[in-house]
Amino acid sequence: MQKGLKGIVAAETQISHIDGIEGKLTYRGFEIGDLSRFSFEEVAYLLWYGKLPDQEKLQKLKDELIKNRTLPLHIKNILDHLPKDMDLMSIIRTAISSEGVASYGWKPSIEQAIRLTSLVPTIISYWTCLKNGKPYVEPSEDLSHVENYLYMLNGEIPSKAHTLALETYMILTLEHGMNASTFSARVTASTESDMVSAATSAIGTMKGPLHGGAPSGVIDLLDEVRSVGSAERVIRRKLENGEKLMGFGHRVYKTHDPRAVALKAKLLDIVGEDEWLDLALDVEKTAVALLKEYKPGRSLYTNVEFYAAAIMKAIQLDSNLFTPTFTASRMVGWTAHILEQAEDNTIYRPQSIYTGQFHDTTSLNT
Ligand code: ACO
């Protein structure tokens, strides 16, 4: 038995490939480092349709994403009445789940995938405005997917640098093989349930701290170090105490996490001078050197969470938006997998080993 299905191959896929030894991640055969020069819309198209779009197809997808941005009245009504202390991941799960109307029957479609992907940023920003007592910013009909997300959150057109930084993060986290939430989505889809139900399962799985748990541990580390030059003292103390450094190491990648590498390169390119970026670079350099000293031969480097935290901090995104933003991008990967599952479906039905006792009712005094 493999507890947690570790190492078990559950499906064939043509969506992405992870090479943990070489530190490579490809979407539909393209290395993700190369894909970060494309837009969110182009890479989403690639994941859903299997190839990059020409201008006409890209424009059609952009139009569809824009058309589906507006929240239906029933979702607004539901959000208006949910308890204000509900966490944002539960809000997204509830709102997306309420999309489950009759038109979402078997089989799932790309149109449904586009709609769910469009709705998530609007749900996040509607709730954020509601919770903060700010007027709701209606989605724009002109801005790109990522620009519009930042626009709805802040009420102003974002800078090019902030948009590019977030877009890079979102592209790099659109998809990552058979992770727990993707598996959840595929299991639900495999029962010939609808796309909304499968996506809702995935959101519930993403919410857990062992999976989508925000890179808040990295923020805590950066906060603790606070200034360039103080990293060695803080990190050495943590390693002496046997603590794990948040944002370092990975279960699959036994070398550099290619998403961290690509995110860092883009960050350096577009954010330029930034206090948080300088601090992050200093912490990375110090931590990698100290990890070599304390954990020789383990090959521990930054993972995607490390630079995700740095990027979110650099663009001043509130930390309670980290996992929801991850969800907004991963909706593309989930829906691509739901579509793939539906193409050649077999219900997932593993077995378990019973370790309880067997009883005989004749011996009971009833
Ligand atoms: N800081 C210090 N030591 C570490 C770290 C770290 N971040 N990561 C691994 N190690 C050490 C372990 O203590 C272990 O040492 P030992 O052999 O002396 O006992 C050795 O390196 C191997 O570590 P494992 O735990 O076996 O590595 P594994 O691959 O199972 O764990 C994990 C990967 C869970 C991600 C781990 O590196 C970790 O906890 N990192 C910090 C948390 C983190 O950043 N999580 C986000 C991951 S990215 C993502 O999920 C999207």
C-alpha cells in the first residue's frame, strides 16, 4: 500500500510534465520559463486547447473572458448574506458552487472552463470590497484578465510592472500535474458529475494548508529578517533549532524549482528597485549557503512559494489574497484536467485495506 498514493500513477495526461530531477516543468510541451513572455490568456488557451492561439482565436478568448466577468445577481445576493468572518477560500467555494445550474451537465465544455476562470477574480474582489466597506468596482470591459483583477481590487488601473509581476506568477501557477486539488477535480469529474462540482471539490482541496496554504510563512521569515544584512543571524538560529525554512525545498523538485527560477528572473526584470525584492534576494543567498552547511548533500533551494511571497509583497497584495489568487490561476489547470478526464473517462475507485475487527452479532446481548 502507498499511503497518500505517493508515487502512484493515476492518469495519463498531455497537459503538463514535471521533471523533478532536472527541475523542468512544461505545459503542453513548452518550458514554463519560455511561456512567461506570453499573456495569461495565451497560456490559458494553450492549456485548454493544446496549442497557442493565433490573433483571431486569442481575441475571441479575451472577449469570452470579458463577457463572463460580471457576477450574476444570485451570486451577489449569496455573497451579501454570507457571514463576514467567513474565510475567502470558503467564499470562493460557496460562490462557484452556486454556479451549478442545469446548463452544466455532462460533458464539461471549454465555455464552462472560461466562465469559471472569469468569475473567480470578480468573486474575490466583490467580497474584498464588501468586507472592507468599500464600493464594489465593476469589472472593466477593456482590461486584460490580470489587469482587471488588480483594477477591481484597488479601484485604479494597475501599473505595467505590477500587472506583469502578477501575470508571471499566475502563468507559472496555472498548472502543476497531479497535485491534490487537480486529483480532487478529476475524481469528481470521473463520476460524470458536472464541471462546477469538480471545480468546487478542487477549491475545497486547495484550501488546506498542506496544499494551497499561502506563502505566509515566507512573509513571516522576511518580516523577521526585516533588513538586508540581518539574514544570517535569524536563519542560523532557525536551523540550529531544527526549524524548516519556509519557501525552501520541494517534495518533487530535487534541484531548483523552475517556477521559482522563472519568477525570480521576471521579478528582477520588471520590478527593478524594490525593498522587498532586495530583502528576498539577500535571504535566498544566505539561506542557500547555510542550508548547504546544515543539510549537506540535500540540494535545498527556493521553491515557488518563496518568490510568490516576494512578488505579492512587492505589488502590495494583502496576504489573505495569496491562496485565493493561486486559486484564480489554478482554475485553468483544474478545468483543463476536468476536460481531459471527460475525454476518456473511467471512474476513480481505489481500494482500502480494512484494519478493524470482525464481530459476530450472535454473541451480543440485545
Ligand atoms: N529548511 C530546512 N531544512 C529542510 C527544508 C527547509 N525548508 N526542507 C527540507 N529540509 C531538510 C529536512 O529537514 C531533511 O533533513 P534530514 O534529512 O536531516 O532530516 C532533508 O532536508 C530532506 O527533507 P524532507 O523533509 O525529506 O524533504 P521533502 O522533500 O519530504 O519535503 C518540503 C519537502 C515538505 C517542501 C520541505 O522542503 C519543507 O517543509 N519546506 C518548507 C515548507 C515550504 O516551503 N513548503 C512549500 C513547498 S512548494 C509548494 O507546495 C507549492
